[in-house]
Amino acid sequence: MKKKQLLLPFVMATTVLLAACGSNATSEPTEDDNSNSTTEETYAIGMSQIVEHASLDDARTGFQDALADNGLVEGKNVTYDYQNAQNDPSTNTTIAQNLVSASPDLIFANSTPSAQALLSATSEIPIIFTSVTDPVGSQLVPSLDEPDANITGTMDAHPDAIPNTLSFIKDELGGTNIGLLYNAGEQNSVAQVNNVETIMEELGLTAVKATVSSSADVKQAAESLVGQIDAFYIVTDNTVVSAIETVVDVANTADIPLLTAELDSIGRGAFAAYGFNYYDIGYEAGQIAAEILLEGKQPSDFPVQYPQNLKLVINKTAAEEMGVELKDSWDDIAEYVE
């Protein structure tokens, strides 16, 4: 009996000790365990787009692809909060305020109105824009070379695009009266049209203008120009481009060549464009964003960029629909699509 009583305290002590050891095995990792673990940094990116159409959608895809190529992959280490204003100014402002309130690491602005609303909402969060024609005139940056703020990006205008297009209309198509459709409430469009008119005067061409306030107005505005013009030239106006098919219908019916300032409309029925791919300028904007997020650079470190690749593209099917006879001499200066 005494022997059992002596063993009892020993057994109880041993049980407590083992229990204590078992508790450590299932608790939080020890200091040694933590030293072998790594936590990948994640990033939150807001995205504001003024309206849904192919050009802006391609720019957004290019932006995300550039980040993915730099190791920032959605669902792995980056999240996107994409919001579209559907061309409503009030919604555009609300989206900017909501994105800023969420305090993301960076915001992507896809259009001039998107960038303007975001810059009004924050002076701290980095903003990278694309699909902006006149960053200085729209008061996004004081100069292209020195943004000097929390915003920079890539433009959807090339200095040679408009002169080349207008010269082509005059010299190759024999046009003198050019129809311009645009939203007079969009700074991006007003700046382009002013530039177009200046170059037209130098070339001896005449601008015949019609303005719209929504995509529903585009077809009627295009029809109002029939009989007055030799060709349509559509600048990178978000309202008109979002309804470009209606202008194509009018141009086909009236046999009026339709030229645009961006290449994406070629696939939607336009005849020709001296332009660039919106995917490319979106990708270039994404490269800037990647350096800001991964290397700690600031938007002010990056001058605003022009599109890097400018080319003439002609849609053969559209040419036939609009009564344009293709010339052999164009083979040396143009790229053709069906």
C-alpha cells in the first residue's frame, strides 16, 4: 500500500508534464517556425472607367496584363475594384469618391472624366490614367514631361495621327468637307476637335460639326451631316465611339468614308484609321503602375507617354460598303483587314 502511494505523485506529475508538452505542439508557431514562413504582400487597385466600349475595355485588359507580367496576379496577390460609370457624370463622381474612401494602393483611371474625378477626390493615392487625349488641357498635369503630382499615365493621342488622317482624306480621297461628331461636354473631345480644326485650316479643309450629349443622339447627329460632307472623322470621343455602329450604318447607306482616331473601330465597321491599339496604351500604363507598386516610385517620376505604335489600317469590307475604291499605292503605307 505504501508503495502505491509513493508512485501516485510521480504518475500525476508525469501526466501533467506530458499534457503541457502536448499543448505546445498544437499552439501558435514558435519563433523558429515563424522564421521559416513568408507572407507575400498583396495590393488593392481601384479601377474607374467612364463607359463600356471596346477601346476602353482593351485598355483595361492591357493594364491588368502588364501587372500580371510583373508578378501581380489577380486572385493571388492583387485585387481589383472595377467600377463603370456608363457615361453618367454623377455616377462617375460617386465612383471616384467610393474608390478613394476604400484607400487602395493605386487607382487606374480609364478616360479623361474618370481621371478628373479621381484627382479631385485625392491628392495622395497614386492615379495612373490611360485613354486621355489632353492631360494638360484637362488640368490633370501641369506638363507632360513633369506631372509633378500623384497622377500620370498614357495618352490616346499621337502628334502625327490627326495630320496624317486629314492629309489622307484630302490627298487620297479628294475630300474637303469633313464631318466631326463629338460630345461638347467632354473636355477630351473638345480639345481634339479644336486641334483638328486648326490643322484643317492649314490644309484648306472645312469642318462640319454636330454635337451629341448621349449615345442615343449619335445616329441622328450623323444623319444630319449627310449631303454636307465628303468624309466622317471621329475623334476618340467616348460617347460617339460607344455607338460607332450607328455611324457606320449611316456611312454605308450614304457612301461616305468613315475614318476614326483609334483602331478598335476598324473591327466595328469603320473604313480607316491612323491609330494605335488601346490594349498597348493600357499595357504601358500598367508597366508604370507596376514600378510604383513594386519599386516604391512615384507618379511624378514618370512623364506622360504618347502611344508608341502608330499605323494606318484599312478595312477592305468597309471600303466596299462605303464606295471607296482601294488604290495600289496604299499597299506601301497601309495594313489591311477584312
